[in-house]
Amino acid sequence: MDLNTVEAVHIPTRRDEVWPLGPTDAVLAGGTWLFSEPQPTVTRLVDITRLGWAPVALGPDGLELAATCTLDEVASLSTTLPSECAAAPLFRQCCTALLASFKIWRTATVGGNICLSFPAGAMISLCTALDASVTVWRADGSEYSLPVTEFVTGEATNVLKTGDVVRAVHIPAAALRARTAYRKLAPSPLGRSGVVVIGRSDEDGGFVLSVTAATVRPHVFRFSAVPSPDDLRAALDGIPDRDLTRDAHGDPDWRRAVTLTLAEQIRAELA
């Protein structure tokens, strides 16, 4: 879609060239959502794809995905990560939670998906299930990091302030070595995700369950060991009604019931 209010495109090649950023500026990475509908308040695009960020960096402390890393590059990690990364299948699985063609996969980015902060954000599902943290650059040259579970605050809302730019997400090595189980359900085979539930069994015996899409913000539950069915139900019952997603892709009561069903399947699989 043509954005007929845009008057300029800025393409920085260094960090100090990114700013200033104002309320009518839009940061452009993949642009798959940005160009999908009118953006009447946007007058300038700041294209960050020329900053030279390596899309994927694997080190002893974990995995870093640049904000400009594409979903296609994320999905490929399921076959390219070292064998000790038991969570590798989850990368492609989460990409399939995003209703998109291969053309979108090659363009849409990790940072864009997280910054949109939609309930069905596929990269939000991946990152919250694997204890990822997000690094944010500020206009004054400083930066901060926080868990993705805290970054997303509601439906299409997050902690970013004007001038903030997401730089990368970091997934810790311990989470990469964990066994995972994935469940996704949508009202139709090609429909947007109505519920995404992911379980993780850590090396120390801990059990982690994340719920996305069914809720307007991620909910993550932690147990010292695989919980009993009753303990799992009690934890999920703690999700407030106000946090359940309300849209055409599933009623709140359906989302709550399906979340419990899928969570029990995951609990049994990882037990």
C-alpha cells in the first residue's frame, strides 16, 4: 500500500544517525504491517535495515536475534542450531503460528512482530516461552533490557517510549537446551491463532508454561517440577477475565477452555 502521507525516508547506517525520532516517524524494518493499511499520522520512515546487524548470533550464553532478523531466518534455526539445542523445533513451530505466506516470512522481522504487541504475535510466543529478554536503544545513547513478558503490556501496547528502538532479543542458553512442546489452535486451518500454548522442561527439572494469543499479554507460569493436573488448572484459573482476548477469532470462554486442554496435553507430553 502506498503511504501517501510520508514525505521522507531516512536510512541511517550508524547508531547516532537513527535519531531524532518524533511521534510522526515510523521505524521501518520489514514493513509488512506498516504497508498493509493506511498510516495517516506517519510523515517519515526511518529504515534501520542498513545498520549492519547480524541477524543471528549464537554464543556460550545463548542466542541473539537482531530486531531486523526475518521470520524466515528464525524458522531456519530449527535445522541449523547445534544438536544440544533441544528447543530448536520451536523456532519453526512458532513461525507457523503467524498466518503468512513465504513472502511475508522473508520480509517480516522479529522486532516488528514484538513491537506490534498483538496477542497472536508469533515471536512473542517464541520469546516468552524461552525466557527471552529484549534490548532497547534510547535516544540519549543509553539502553535497557527487560523480559519480553514485561515488554508487552496489553493488546498492541508495550513499554516503548517515543524515540525508543528495539535492538535485539536474547534467549539464554539454558532455555535453548530445554525440551519443549507446542500447541496452537485457530478457528479455521488458515485462521489467525486463537490460542498458543508452549511448555518447557528445563535441565533442573523445572517446568514452564506460556500462554499467548488467548490473552492480550503473555502469561508465563513456572513450577519447580512438572505440575499435577490440579496445580496446572489452578495456575491457569488465575488468568483474569480482562486479560482474555476478545475478537472474531474466538470467544473468551472458548479460549480459556482450550488453553486448559492444550496445557494438559503439554503437561502429559513433558512429564
